[in-house]
Amino acid sequence: MKVAVIGAGLTGLTAAAALKGKAQVEVFEKNKVAGGLCATVVKNGYRFDYTGHFLHFKNEDIKKRVQGLFDKDELLCRERKSGIYFKGHFIPYPFQSHIHYLPERERKECLTGFLKVLRDSRAEDSGSFYDWMLSRFGRGVTDYFMLPYNLKLWTVHPSEMTTSWMGRFVPRPEAEELIAGALSRGKEKEGYNALYYYPRRGIGELASRLAEQAGEIRYGCRVEKVFPEDKVLIGGGKKYEYDILINTSPLKSFAADVFSGEDLKEDAALLRHSSLLNINLGWKGSTGPAVPEGTHWLYFPSEEYDFYRVGFPSNISDSVAPEGRSSCYLEISCRPDELQKLAGDRDLIEKTVKKLEDAGVLPVSADIETEVVLPIEYSYVIYDRKRDGAVSRILDFLEDRSVLSGGRYGKWEYSTMEDAIETGEQLAEKCLKK
């Protein structure tokens, strides 16, 4: 059996490794290295990931498999140290559990808004993501954090989104916990990422280890066309035959531009996503005076800042920045048609650095010696009301033609690296059953 795999990200690599010795497998990767967005860029002794990539485990088998790829001291285990920059104050994450830290007026609005929700007893699943915010937390928490932060993250108003993506990704404290967090310090170890793992030399190490198990990978080979009737693909200008095809490239572009034959463009056009500009900085010295010691990342809900999150890899691992140096990454969401303009905007970087200095996140007149700007075309999949139906129709159609599509973008979903690895194993099982 010949299995072709499009994409050497975590899902494609895991699927290829699981099929090794059981099928003839070829992996096609458009880049010169494996990993997709699970990659690390090295410059001037700094190691920068494509934004923050951390491992969170709920599946013990996946956890043991990943741990088995590394020596004991190569995979770090960290308790999350994160916060929210709110009107000059640093509030522990998650916001909704730490109302006690807010200024008095905002604290009162958040608490009274939540109590009003309890009194009205509105249903939690009242439609959109925005409705859910209001029905769960009330006006204060929604207006001060949930709405502005998610507007920046997703680039669309939460009223356009469903709640089907949320799962474990949005902390939902019980009423007693939220009220307790308004009266005194709340729990800080809340949420799916309270404990996480990270390779000492950057997340790209995970992809490198998986690639060693995956067999033959054709690097620099973009798949341009797939002809399902003949079970043939064109990659790098050459023809390759397959019996089953695993696609992990973005479902939208695969269905619209790569897959030939039946017209999937109408459903593909319904799929929406955001893009992301990832700005990485390295400088001499430590983080700014306002950053709590050892902070891993900070959220910025205010419209004053273009970025929604700033992370500090050098506070997580001592191997991603030279000695005596610090590093950070910034994430700025945008519409796909805005990405290239943002990436080429030198003024944006200078303004961003100034805002970080003013906020005390960077030292004043920081001695920045390294910059790496990474434009990311596919960032977050937008779960609007048309997404589920379109994805289901495309995936079913492809599977009927021996094409299995999976992974964060291949299945057009919001998921973790652990999910990507698990999906790779499941796709391999499907291949063997077919």
C-alpha cells in the first residue's frame, strides 16, 4: 500500500512513523525543515519559535511517547506564570478568577455584573460566543477582558462565533470561585495550560525527533495538484502515485486549489481564519522593571496595544538566549489580506518596542540586538456558523475518494500539539483499515 502524506508537521510526521514498516510512505513537505509551525528559528545565538508553542497533556500515552523522545533534562516541565496587563496593573491569569486585583471601580462592576447574571439565571448556551460571555460572566468581565481580548485574538466579533471550539480552552470558574476571587486572591493554577512541557532548545526539537522516526521526507517539495480519480499527485513538478493520501495542509487551500475534479471551492470559500504577525526580539539584560519575576507570558486586552500576547522564552529555558540576554515574542492578529503589509511595516516594530518600554515590559532604551519577524498566514480557525457544515461536507467528500485530512489546519480546528500527535496516530489506523 502506498501512502502519500502532505505536510511534515506533527500530524503528518506521527502518521508516517506509525505507518513505517506497514506501508510504503512518502512525506511531501514544502519547507526545507520539518515541523510546520512547530519550528524554531536560530539567529545570533537566540532561538525563536513561531509564537508560543507548549505541550499540555491529557493523554498519558501521548505524554509518555513525547517524553521518550528526550533525555530527562531536555524536556522542561513548568508551572505557568502568566498575567494580564490591565490599566497599568498586572492581574494574574485567568482574569475572571482574579477580580480582587482590579481597581475598586472595575472590581465592583465585574462583581455586580456577575451577581446580576446569577439572579437572572440566563442559559449558558444561548447562541454565540459573545452571548456565552455575557450569560456566564456578566457585563463587567465581558467588557473589561473577554470581549476586547477575543476581538484582538480572532479579528472578528465573538457574536459571529459559536462555542463549539471552546472545550477546555476557556477557563470557567464556578460561581463560588469567581466570588472568592473578587474578595481575595483567587486560584492561579486554573486552566488547561497550568502545567506544561517545553523542549529546552525550542519547540522545533520536538519536530526534529519525530522526523527521525518518519522515514522518507521530500523536503522543498510542494504538492501542487491531486488527481483523485487516478490517485496521482504532482509535487515539485513530478508525478507520484498513491493508494491513500493523508493531507495535513490547510483544508481551505487544499480543497480550493490543490484537489482536482469535483468542485469544492464553494464550501472552501466558507472557511475563515485569521493570520498572525509574530515579532521576536532579543536584547542585552533582563526583562522590564514592571514584569513580575519569572513571567512566562502576558495578555494585553487593551486596544492601546496592537499585540494580544507577549511571551518570554528566556524565562522558560536558559538555552534559547545567550547568557546575560533576554528574549520575547509578540503576537498580532490580523486579517489574511493585511499580513504582508504588516510584515513590511518597519514603523510598527519601532512603535511596538516603544509601547513595551512605556509599559515596563522592556527596559527603557532596550539594547535590542536581534529581531526576527515571522508572518504566519494560517493562525486561528474562525468557528462561525458556517464552519461546521462546510468542514463536514469537505472531509466526507475527500474520504470517499481515499483522502484523509487531519491536524489543526487539515481538519480546520482549534487544537493542541498533543491533539496533532493523536490525530496522526488515528489517521494511520484509518489507512491500515482501508
